Amino acid sequence: MAKGKPLLTVSVSPDADNDLWEIWGDNVQLYKNVDLADSYLAFLRTGINQLGSSYPDGRDVEGFPEFQYVILRRSKKGHGHCVIF
């Protein structure tokens, strides 16, 4: 059996954590619904944490070969957030 890429430990930088809380705040303002903002924040954090095993799915960041990105979307038609790692 072929060996896959190893699992990685995912950590969120303080700046990225601040961005996540800003997204939470934007959702509270836009939708006037704390539960929805909480749910969306949990969705984003889950997607970020899953990068430890799904990072081979990332796309290269043009001009920065040491970085990759994924777009996290709740639905195919919805907007998404770019996660760079």
C-alpha cells in the first residue's frame, strides 16, 4: 500500500484568530443572529482543523510556492473564505 502524506498539526496564528472573530462579528451584524454566527465560526474552525489531513487538496498560491490555499464554503452557491497555509 502506498504511503500518503503525513498528518499535520494545525495551529491558527493570532492574526488569523482575530480574522475569524471579525468574520463572526460581521455575521452578527449582517444577520442579527448570534447562533448563526457561532455556527459559521464553528464551520470555519472545523474546516481549518481538517487541513491537517486534507492539505493535499490545497492549490498553490501563485508567486509563493511555499503556500497553498483552499476555499471553505458551506454551499456551492455561497460565498467562501480563503484559507492560506
